[in-house]
Amino acid sequence: MQQFVNTLLGGITLGMVYAAFALALVLIWRSTRVVNFAQAPMAMVTTFIALELIEHGQSYWLAFVVALVSGAVLGAVVERVVVRPVEGGPELNAVILTLGLFIVLHAAAEVVFGNRYRSFPAAFGIRGMKVGDTTIALTGFGIFTILAVLAVMALLVLLFRFTDLGLKMRAAAFNQEVARLLGVRVGRLLTLGWALAAVVGSLSGLLIAGGSLVSPSYMDTVVVYGFVAAVLGGLDSPVGAVVGGLSLGIALSFVSGYVGSQLVALAALAILMAVLFLRPDGLFAPARERRV
Amino acid sequence: MLTLSGVSASYGAVRALHDVGFTAPEGKVTAVLGANGAGKTTLLRTISGLVRADSGSVRFGDRELTRTSTERLPGLGLAHVPEGRGVITELTVEENLRLGGLGRDNRVRPERLDRVFSLFPMLEERRGATAHVLSGGERQMLVIGRALMASPALLLLDEPSLGLAPRVVAQIFDLLGGLVADDGLTVVLVEQNARSALSIAHRAVVLSLGRVVVDEPADVLARDDQLRHAYLGF
């Protein structure tokens, strides 16, 4: 029973990490209709900025805030400098550019930050909590991760569902010309969409790094599972991203705990194929368009 | 009042409008008619700045629109309903309508929404539905309703009858006639369905190969068999 509970708790924490990354992907997809493959290295860069500050004696929380602000600036710069020139062309152009950016940022980070593993501190405890005499697989930092991801999800739902800004962002993403005719300043909102997505991506980078070792490639495995989580949720839904991340984390935790850790990647692929077979647009996708 | 003079516009090396000029009088419907490729849609897109004019002037009231960005037009009282309807199908009916009223003060938006729902009760019934489930006629009503959310003084309407059943077209044209008569709305109506357009228009402009070839009161054009046969084919 204890193993079951611990496997479940470990899965929830892991799932929230995937959900954090998936939320960043969903945010950029919702606000610009681009799948950003460079999300992971962008988050990695901002995490290293935080690490440099911490190693130079600054507080964790100052570094945390600086990383998020750096994420916003990096996202805005990437949109203006890299993506904007190909906007209006085939959507695949922007996606390919993000793949190129993935490689460039990776290489640049290795030059600037080095490629050795470095320890990244956690804001809260990373030892399992005690319940009576038993230690459970839930840490203080794990609880912080869960709460942070739930808060981001709630904020994104509020933004997109209840605010004028969220409505404008969605309109700009879905139909730029109509949005312009309705008075929406499309260019600014695309920049804002990239900036916000990069902030959420930076948060995911910090949550993943907390209490572990980081190198320029530390996000690479999370990329795969984060993408799977986002696609499971339907790529368009913040709630879907969290449900997708959570389901994937729990499932993979049980596969790792009860079947064998070497089968985790295979299990992720099997889950993705099963969901796409049953619901090709993901679990939380809206119904398909009616032909008229 | 909307006044165009000497407007020319191109797509690359191809000139689509040549020295176009006419006036759309306030509180009236001006029908812009002509065959496929005559430049009707380009004309509306040039008025709203989606296509930049090579030369000429587009004045709306005392404002020169050729130097005004498209995003500013709703704030000036100009609404453009593009060809192909322009419904954002991923949003709900109510979200589409909210988009139309974004430039308006928060306090008047519910009032505008009530007004649109009173004109199109069907939209109220389906306010929470995603727009992709709407039929063609319902989508047309939605985009007109969305344009009305901004309380425009001038409505540019591109092919509202395209692909719709005659009964729905009649319903939409009746409604437009009512809006002009009751609210004093100025409408520039681009239509291939000349017969329907002339039934509600006060003035008619006929384009041929990007040039204005007729600019007359609509009833004069409707009665002139020679002009109708020559340019409108009926």
C-alpha cells in the first residue's frame, strides 16, 4: 500500500512538471498557433540566468523573478526578431525556425554556461514529508510545484475566458485580418503571446530544475513528455494540458514503479497513440468544424 | 459620408482599381455592383486599409482613411464585414459578439448586446455555442451583429448573400433596410446579386475591370434596361 501511495504521489509531482511545460506550449499555441520547439532551451537559458545569480550570492526568489522577467524579454525578442519575418507565410516556416532556435540556444548555452552538471537549489524542502512514522514521496518543493502549476492554469483560464485581452489574443491567433478589422493590434498581441508563453516556460524550467542537477540538456527529456502531455490535452486547453500532464505523470510513475523504468518511454508512446487513436484531437479538443 | 476620389490600388504589378471615385451618402445604402473580378472586394479592402491605395483619397467625415491604420477604423465608426463572412469559428457566438464591442465603453456593451440579440434572437439562443456549428445564414447574422456591436456609422458589407438561400438573403436585406431607416446607418454593399442589392440601395456604383462605369441613383439603374443588360446581365 505504501508503495502504491508513494508511486501515486511521485506521479502527481512528476505530472505537474510535465503540465507546467505543456501549459507553456498551450499558451503559445493558443495565442499564436505556432508549436514552439524552442520552448525548452528558452526555459533552460532563463534557468541558467537564475543559477548564475544564485551562485553569485543573490537570493533564490530574486533569481526566480529575474528568470521569469528574462523569459518575457526572450520570448518577445524571439517573436520580433525570429518569428515576425516569417509571419503571414506557411505556418510550418515558424515551426522550422523554432527547431533551428532549439539548436542555436543549446549551442550558445554550452559556450556561455558550460556543459557540466550544476546543482540548482530548491525553494522548499526536497525530503519526503513525514506522516506519522512513514515518509511519503511528497516534498515541500513538490507541493510548491503542484500549487504553482494549478495557479498558472487558473490564471490562463481566467485570461482566455474572461478578459478582453485574452479574447483579443485568441482572435489575433485565429484570424489576423478579422482581428485587425475589429480593432485588435495583432502584432503587439503576438509579441505578448510569445512573452507570456516564455514566462510560463521559464517557470516550468525553474520547477524542473529545483533540487536537481542542471546542464544545457536538462530539459530535453521533459520536452518529449511535455509535448505528449500537451497533445493529450488537445494543445488548445490549459485544463487539458494539466490533465494530460497529470495523467501521463501518474501512468509513467506506475510503469516505472511496477513494470520497469526502462519501459517508461515506450509507455508514453503507447499512451499517446492510444489517445490519438480514440480522440485524434486530444482529450479536451472542441468538436470539429461543421461544413456549410 | 464616405467620399472616394482618384483611388487606384494594385496587387503587385496588377492594377485592380483605376482612378475610382464616388460618394456614399450618409444614412443610405450604396450598392457596389459588377462582375467577378471587377474590383469590388478590393475596393472595400482599400477603404479599410487592408490594401494600401497607390494614389487617391478616401475620406470618411473629415478623416483621411488612406493614412489611417486598419485597427483604428472601429473607433472612427467604420465596420467592415469581409467576404467569406469572417466568423472566428473557434470562438463562441457571444465571444464573437464581444470582440465587436471591444472598442466600446464597458457600460454600454450589455446594451449593444441586447440590441443585437433583439435583431437576431437566434444568436441569443446560441450564445454559448461555438460558432463552427452555425449555418451559413446564421454566420452572416453573427458577423453583421458583431459589426453592430461597435455602433458603427458606416458599414462595409462584402457579398452578404454569397451561398445563402433566397429566404435568408431576403431576411438579411430586410434587416439592413431597417437599420438604415431606423438608425441612420450608412451602408456600402458589395454584391454580385444585383437584383437583391438594388431592391434596398439608394445609390448604385457599377465597377468594370477596376473602373467606375456607372454611378447613379439605384432606381435609375434598376429602370435602365440598357445599363442593366450591359453591366449586370439581367
